[in-house]
Amino acid sequence: MSLLHFASFNANGLNVPSKRGQVLHYFRKKQTDVLFLQETHFRRNSTPVMKNKYYRLWFNACTPLKKTRGVSIALHKRVDFQKTDILVDPEGRYIFVKGYIGENLYTFANLYALNKRQLTFFKNVFKILNSFSEGCLIVGGDFNLAPDPSLDTSRGKSRYSSKILEKFDDLLREYLLVDIWRILNPSAREYYFYSHTFNSHSRIDYFLVNQDNIGSVPKVEYDVRLWSDHAPVLLSFLDGRSKIKSNSWVLNDNLFNSSSNFFLTFLRHRTLF
């Protein structure tokens, strides 16, 4: 296998068998190899038995008592994944899984961030992940934070201060992580989560990859909203045996003359070059 297909989806509950079946059927049709699910609402010691014949390998982080939160990573049977280690958050906010696909070592990290005090959450989680991860790191999930309000929210503003957003950006730089959809779509204004509370749209679900692996991502896109107020994020990843040519990232001089904010977004990620 030279191309892996990832998907990340906040399912808003998967305890109903019929919904579970629909979701897994949908992602199988999307040819998803590695599926990150948030808000599964599975409870520890009473997790549903996953009898899907395609997604046979499951890793879950669940809450001990209530059917809230919860994250899962599921792998399609065609993926020959050999697990070497796993780290599970007892509160169901994150799960890290490490292992080999063929000769390539991967770390998969699935996050469901708090909807407040996100900066503290990310500081702690990224520090733990940095010690745990090896090989190629793929981070997906519901981050509950729009990185750039001017581009990632329908209102063009955030309920979080610019200082908090800058510190989040600093964290990504510190750990050499990038929001890969924004890198490939530097000036796009597209929103894939609808907040009923604030009557607004935003982009808070995304994938992060190592800066060194930007050239391994030929495609990342959002799909339509179906069973949730979140849209799935779909990412294709070259497994290390081939890369997109580095000259794909040569700066276009015309950007200096553009009246859009493309170049400002580009400068925000200047550490990539």
C-alpha cells in the first residue's frame, strides 16, 4: 500500500447500532483506511462490540461512568498494522497509537479538545505526545478552536483572545506541526462546523502533520455534514516510499502583488521553508 486514506469525524454519539453501521458503511465507501472518531460516547467496561467485518481493529478511550466524550481509532482490515504501544486518556479526550505498517513506523493521535481552557489542554497533550510519538505523526480530531478567525469563522472573529490564538500557533511551531488543510488552501474561507449556541460556522476539525511530511499529503478535504453538526475531514497520505516533488512549494512571485491575504497566511507558516 503506497497511499493511506485517513478520516476524522466528530460523530456526536455512536451508541445506536444503526448509526454505527451507517457511519462505518459511509467511510468504507470513502475507502478510509484509518478512521479517527470523536464523541463516540462509549462508556468504559460497556463499549459496544464492534462486529463490522471491514473495520476489525479498534482502539478506544472512554469515560468511566457517563456516556460522554470518547475517542476511537479504527483500522480497515486491509491495513496490516502492527501495534507497538498505546496511550489512553482516562477521561476520553485523546488516544495515541503507535505501530508499523509494513516497514514504516506511524503514530496516530486522535484528540477531542475541551471547549474551554484549550491552551492548557494542548500544552499538556502535545508535551505527552512529543514523548510518545515516533516515526510519522498524524494528529486528527475536534480541536474546538479555529486557528485563524479571519479565515476560519463565518463572523471573522473568535471568542478567544488574539494572545491565546498566537500561543496556540506558537505551540504548533514548537512541535513542528502544521494544519495541513490550511497549508494546501492558504486563502480559502470554508466552514464545516455549525454552532447552534452561537449561530455561527467555523473550522475546528482538522489534521496536523509534521512539517517534514507536508510533501506526503497530496490531498485533504472536507465532506458534507450528515449525522452530526461536524463535517468529516478526509486526508490522503503517501506512506513514505514516494513523495510529492519539493518544487511544489516554490513561492509564486505574483503573491506579492495580490490584494488578498494569501501572502500574510503564507508568512504565518514561514518556518516551513
